[in-house]
Amino acid sequence: MALWGKGDPRWIVEERPDSTNVNNWHWTERDATAWSKDKLKKLFMSVKEETGEGSWQIDEVKDVTGEATINNRKGKLIFFYEWELKFAYKGQLNGSELDYKGTISIPNLSDENTADEIDVVVAAKGDSKNADKLKQMIRENGIKMCQDKCAEYIDALRAEYTKGMVLPTKDASNINAAPTGTKEAAKQFKVSDQMKNLNVNKEKKTDGVTITVSEEFKTRSEEIYHTLTQSERLCMFTRSTCTSEPKVGGEFILMNGNITGKYIQLDVGKKIVQQWRFKEWSEGLFSTVTIELEEKSGDTLLKLTQTGVPGFDKTRTEQGWKQYFFGPIKQIFGFGASLF
């Protein structure tokens, strides 16, 4: 991590000055088992569906067995979780007044599987024709609904329960503090006097140059997509306040307001196109950032093209993507950085 005054201040987040786990060097561990059980129960008890054929819902948690821990080593968060889940469902079919019941089991919710690789087993209670019909109706959409709930749990574990594990800088009470989701919150975030008084190059030069950067991550493309667009994840790896509304026309504010822009195009797991600017650039001057994600055998190749960058800022902007985005993403989320 760069120190103040020894790099581009628009990208840099200050190093922690006290002597408590300096640079997050020591191994720390947090047990997330109890929190996970409560979270999983709440998520799955909300699963229900109504179709033209009938309706069903999960109405009982029968078993949540497993454990979850989070480790911090040198600022890198490592997640271990393994769960076996079993729920009871009940439902009705149009034209029948009877309730039909069964179970939904998930045997392999773990850090070794992505959400879409998780098995969801639907079993009907009884062998009647209607019980089997309801089971097939649940399988049609319910498997994906349950996988989505698993994805919500994984995201919450990474974003919510990890707050405070990577220690704060002297000017921030919590580098993993979750944003409020408003632009005003980013504006009100405390900025050090050093940041306010920076001697920044405000050259009005507007001739645009193009930057191309590529990086490989050892994870699925959807993970990288969400990491680059979700407020909570942006806050985590930039160690600053960030807000993001990932929809076409939605705005984002990164690194305490030093980077702003809006989304032009979004294709989940495949492509992100943004209008993007440093706050020091001439008013109304935006570059265009295009991020393409190509997934191969569990690895993802990210290709970034940024056009319209002011010529005087080409080098700093290009280096910043690797040093303050891609490097920290690997360290915090474990998408390619080595442990030692």
C-alpha cells in the first residue's frame, strides 16, 4: 500500500498509522457460523412462488448443518464455508383444496462451488399424481430460486459480515463501512486535510488518449462483474466510501468522490461500459471505460479499454487500474493472489 505523498493521491488510500495489526499482517479469524445459520434461515423462509398452475412456499427449516469462518492474512480475506441445508415446502394446485408437501435439500453449499453449481434436490411426500405435479412445478423455477438465495448468502458473507476485519486507516472509523446508497453520503464522508490541500494537476488539456489494460482472475466472470459494480464490494477493496447503482443510467461515486461516473451498458458477467472521470478533470470531461469479461474453465480474463483520457493523466490512470483496483481485488477476495 502506498504512503501519502509517494504516489498518485487520487487513487491512494492512506496506510493505517497505529501499531494494531499493522498492514493487517497477522492472521485473524472470525467465526461466521451462528450468523450464517440465522442468515440462511431468513433467506430461505422467504422463498415462495405463485404460477398459473398453483403456488408453493418453503414453510419450515428442517436442518442447517455446517460451519463458516473468515480469515484475514496480509489484508486478504479468505472464506471457508460448508453447509448442508434441508427445508420443508408445502403447496397447492389449482382445482384442489389439498396441501401437498415435500422437502428441498442442498447438500453442497460451500466455497468450492459457485451458486449455479449448487445441487438442489426436490422430493415430494407421497406418490400421488398431484404431489408429483407440484414437485415438477417447483423444480422448474424453484431450483434457480434456491441457487439465487445461496448467492445472496455468499454475497452477504463477503460484504456484511467482514466489516472491520481489514483494519481502518487513521481517518476512517471503518474501511469496510457499508455505504448508505446515496450520493450525499459520499459527499459527507470525512476527507483528510491532506486530501483537501493536494496540489493536483488541473491542466485543461482535453486531447483524449486510449488506455488498454488486461488482467486474469481465478474466479467466475459474474464474481468480477459484481465486484466492480456492487457498492459493498467496491468499498471493501478500495478501502473507502463508494456508492453504486448498477443499472443503465445509474451513477457511481468511488474513492471518497475522487472518481465519478455513470453506467452506459451492463451485461451481467460479460460487459460493463461506463462514463468515468477524476474530479480534477475539466468540468464535463468524461472518459469511456469498457470492461469485457471472458470466462474460460473457471478463470476470467478482463480486458479494459478507456478512451478519452486527458493526455497528461495517461500514465497515472493506466497504472492506477492495476495498483488500486485489480491488485486489491485479488488480495481481498482471493481471486488470484497468493497467500504468502
